[in-house]
Amino acid sequence: MLVALQDEGADQIKTEAYDALKIAGSLDPVLEFRSSYALIGYKGPTRPTWVKESKSKPGLGPTVLEGAVPFILPPVRNPEG
């Protein structure tokens, strides 16, 4: 899950959205007026090590995150048994 807010998300975001960010792995989703925020998240029972979030204070530009999300395919079954 990727989330990005810039310029004025703090005034528009509601309690339900903050709760959703926490479910996606956010540790501190509280935003300031005119700040920016980014999250590379995951919804699941444990928070993977690759989950990242960052914020920038007002006037300091956009928040930029870089990361890699592992993608593991299940084994392919032979349809003929």
C-alpha cells in the first residue's frame, strides 16, 4: 500500500483515515498543517521490516521515500497432477 499527502491533507483527513494508516503499519500518522507525508505500508498481522514512513514539516518540500517490497510467488501446480 502506498500513501502520499502533500500541502494540505492534515485538515481534510478524518479519524477513520488515521486508523487505516495505523492498520497499514504507520507508527505516527499525525500530520501538521501544510506538511507532507508518505507511507509504504502493509496490512497484515505483523509489520514487515520494509514498511517505511516519513514526514516533512511545512515549507520543507515533499516527502520522498524509497524502498523495495519483496514479492514471492507461490509454487505453480501441475494441472495434470
